[in-house]
Amino acid sequence: MKLLSYLSSALALLGSAVMAHPVYDELMTPVAPLKRQSGSYQQITNFGPNPSGAKMFIYTPNRLAPNPAIVVAIHYCTGTARAFYTGRPYAQLADQKGFIVIYPESPYSGTCWDVSSRATLTHNGGGNSNAIANMVTWALQRYNADPTKVFAVGESSGAMMANVLAATYPELFNAAIVYSGTPAGCFYSISGGVNQWNGTCSNGQIRSTPQIWAKMVFDMYPGYDGPRPRMQIYHGSADSTLHANNYNETIKQWCGVFGFDPNRPDSTQANTPQARYTTYTWGNGQLVGIYAQGVGHSVPIRGQDDLRFFGL
Ligand SMILES: *[C@@H]1O[C@H](CO)[C@@H](O)[C@H](O)[C@H]1NC(C)=O
Ligand SMILES: *[C@@H]1O[C@H](CO)[C@@H](O)[C@H](O)[C@H]1NC(C)=O
């Protein structure tokens, strides 16, 4: 009883504080950590130009490493930053390793990412990809983070965005992990629409050559000739939302970019990292494909493995 009445008066106090500045509090007050996380989860509204209106949330662990790494963790359609924060392992891993997690949030109803407009498929084009790049730049400065340790990981629509980020901001990202996505540009909308669903792509009917897929990537940042992020592509063979052919096409895309032969990986490991998964590796880990036999949409996230791929 005592505890309860203490709690309710504390809540009442909190409530009046919130009432006093509803907008300010909603936007800027750190949200109480929901479970094991000990650090701070909050929304950042002033991270820079943001014409597409994407939202930025950030998790900083209590023990932040000096010059921390940054992991951008990108939600699926119908997901939110908070759902990804509470439902995926990155914040707990950040507590262990001292890196920062940026959780961007889609501004659209249904919360799919815009991976279809010319704007988002262009370096500094003003779309969602540009917004996420600006979030990274903001966090690099604010936390004196390590610009050589910036990573993206996404699931489903977030996986598509991770591919798009790797294509549009190769100078910013060191590596990206794609859980059940589509190649960068595969969701392109001929009408120029923002946040459009492309059924031909999702059904696995877009097939192209490594050269054409690679040109799509190169055209997203014309003239760029610096290093490209390492890529790890997960997909389930039984995916009925984003057909498994998207695995093969994504592999072809990055093989085209890096100059690898999609039919000749440097190594093929059966039952790795678990039974019925096969791991294909090109060029000393520059490109890794993990094809999960019998797994649907989407492949469950493997947080510890992600950190190993990122080198954290
Ligand atoms: C779907 O995407 C492909 C590129 O992957 C594009 O050629 C096609 O026009 C798109 N469909 C629509 C309806 O925009
Ligand atoms: C796609 O790649 C996987 C793994 O290499 C292979 O098992 C499958 O047959 C390929 N599918 C197509 C349509 O080429």
C-alpha cells in the first residue's frame, strides 16, 4: 500500500510536469527504459535537414565507449523505433559494448520506409535515406563517435533501407546487414511515388544482371569512387512477403558492385551458422550471403553474429 501510494503520487507529479509542456516533454524527455536497458532512450528532433519527416530516436548506454561506434537499427513495416528498441537485441548489446544505437522511424502510415522515390534513391536527395544519413552525422558530432565504425542493420522494409543506405551513403557506412530485404532500387516506382509497394519486386519477378544491378547502385551516387560497405544478406527460402529470389538478386547486385562472380563464392559452408542455413562468402568477407532453408519472412535477428560481422 505504502509503495503504491508513493508510486501514484510520483506519477501524479510526473503527470503535472508533462501537462505543463506537453509538446516539449513528448519530444525531448528521455523515455523511461522499459526493461534491462540502463541507458537513455530519447527522441532527437534537431538532427538537421529532414524534408521527408523521418523521426530519430537514440539509445546511449550508461557506459559509452570513448569514440563509440554507431549502429543504425531500422524497423520493419508496421514497426516503430520503440518496437525495435524493445523487441530486438541491439540496446542490450550496446550496454555490453558501449556503442550508440540510432532507431530511425518511418513518417508514413503503415510505417514502411520510402525505398521507391527518386529522392530516397539519391545521395543527398532529401528522402528518408538522406534523413537517416543526417541522423548519423549529428550523432558522430554530438558523441565524438568513430566515423570508421558506422553500421546499418534492418529487417524487411528496414532491410530494404539498409541496402539503400549502403548504396546512397557508401562513404558513411562501414558495413550493413540485411534481414530479408530486396536489392537497392528494386522497389523503384516509375510514377516517382514515395513509399510505394512494388509487387513485381516483392514477388521476386525482377531479375537482372550483376552489371545492371550495380549500375543502379552507382547511379544513386554518381561520381563516387571510394570504398563501399561490407554487406551481409540474410534471406529465408520460404519467404512469402519478399520472395526468396530477392536474395539472389541482392547477391548479384553487390557481386556486381564488388566485381565478384555470384556463382563462385570463395567459400560455402553448409549448416552455418545453424542447421539448414548456408553461408556463402566472397572476397574475404566483403560480401556474405546467408540463405536460410525453410525459413519464412523474416529471418530472426542474430545480434551477437551481427556484432562479429561489424567487428564490434
Ligand atoms: C517496380 O520496380 C522495377 C525496378 O525494380 C521498375 O522497373 C518497375 O517499373 C516498378 N514498378 C512500378 C509499378 O513502379
Ligand atoms: C538462389 O540462391 C540460393 C542459394 O544460393 C539457391 O539455393 C537458389 O536455388 C537460388 N534461386 C534461384 C531462383 O536462382
